Amino acid sequence: MVGGGPGAFIGAVHRSAAALDGNMDLVAGAFSSDPEKSRRQGKALHLPPDRVYGSYGEMAEEEAERPDGIDAVSIVTPNFLHYDVAKTFIGKGFHIICDKPMTTTLDDAEDLCRRVEANDIVFALTHNYSGYPLVKQARALVEQGRLGDLRKIVVEYPQGWLNRRLEAEGNKQASWRTDPERAGAGALGDIGTHAEHLARYVTGLGLERMCADVGTVVEGRPVDDDASILARFEGGVRGLLHFSQIAAGKENNLRLRVYGTDAGLDWHQEAPHRLTLLTDINSDAPQQVYTHGRASLADSVQPFIRTPQGH
């Protein structure tokens, strides 16, 4: 792992997720740009001292030489480091698990794609919300044609945690996420990427055209914290994407709705184990609510169900 040191957020999430199925072991890390913090984190994770590094460059070099070296690296740093860290480990032939966004520029992302293809490795980008079983069920319903021809996609993602300038109050997460040099973008890059990916994952459709209102609401903040997008997806499907980090009182309110000629679907991240199939109100068919853990969920969903119904 690169990143995920003391006070970090997403590193602990990656470590927990990697342990779910018992197929991965954390064996090495460069957890901070501060070597002492990296050593402290390694000790807390019970790693041997010779597998805890003061820099990611040192880690890539040393692990490439070890007969028991790592198979893959999880990159959980602030956004601006993703490209350089990934490039370094790709060059040593390691598979990559990278937190989103992939990079902070299109040129860097395209360069990584070329390097991945040239080195024949796996590059996994962790858009986590598509891991929910009911999101996979939504995708299956679209693929089965249950919605008919798609007409409209609506994704909203309001958060309220940046409703005031936390970055000026010493908040570590707010500090780097609102710094254009380290984050590369504001709300658009931080949570807008999740909204776009969720729509694409469930429907299989990419964006073709858009009209966007992207701006900064909190005075003095150098990145965007609110955005609304009118869009056209492939095939002329209409779209509306709204995301904000200044929506007072909202926690992590990601929601997807997809409407077709025959039915619609509605999924809400704060109630992730429920998916509603919205039947045509002019028909006699009742609405259907899918819940987590049922044998009636699609075959493609079953491998991702780890807990029984209601859990």
C-alpha cells in the first residue's frame, strides 16, 4: 500500500475491503511521505520493519528485487500522486489497485493506459459503489430489458460536510481535497466521478454532450463545491447529474434513478440494500422492491452477497 498513514481516510477502507474474502494479505507499505509516520503505521499494522518504506520509490525498487515481493499495490494517496506512483509500480511490473480519480489530467490517464497495455498488467480503479449487490441487480435489470428503451438517467449526490471552510480550520481531509494542486478538482472530481460512473455502470451508456453549471459557493475556496449538469448519454438518452458538497445537513446522499419506456428503477446509497423497480402507473403491475441476500437476485449478483437477508 502507498498512502493510508496516520489520519488518512480511504487507506483503512481499502485494507478492510481487501480482507473481506481472505484472498489478499497486506505485506508491505509506504504509508506516508514522512518516513517516521510510515514506520508508525507499519508497526500498528504488525508489518515487519524491512517491509515498511520511507518512500514509494524505495518500496518499488526493493519489492521488485525480493523473491517474496508484492503482487499488487494499492494506491490511496491524495489525487496528485496517483499518476507518479502508478507509473513507478507499472514500470516494475506490479498490478495496480488505485483509488479514483485515476489521475488529475487526461494526458496522464491516457499515458497510464498505454503503460498498462505495454506491460500487460491489471489496473483496477476503485469506484466502490458498483460493488453493492443491489447496484449490480439494477445493472442486471437494464441488461434483461426490464426497463424497455432507456429515456432518462438522474443521479444526485449531495453532501454537506464542506458547507463551511473546514480547510481553514485544520481539517486534514478538507485541506487537501480543496487544494487544486493536490486534488486536481473539487466536487466534480471528488464525487462527480462517482455519479458518472454509477450511471455508466448500471446503464452501459457514456456521456456524449453536456451543459454544466460548475461553481464555488463558499467564499475563498479555490475549487468547485457545487455542480449541476444537463446531459445527453449515448443513444440520445437524457440525463441530469447534480452533486454538491455544500448541501447543509446532507451526509452521503448518492441516489440513482433510471427511467425507460416500460419501467424505472430507484436506488439510494443511504439505504443500499433496497432497490425499487418502478412499474408503469398506467398498468396493473405492482412496484417491486428487491432486497439484499435473496436467491431471486440475478445470478451475476450472487457471488457478491456476503451476508444473509437483513444484514
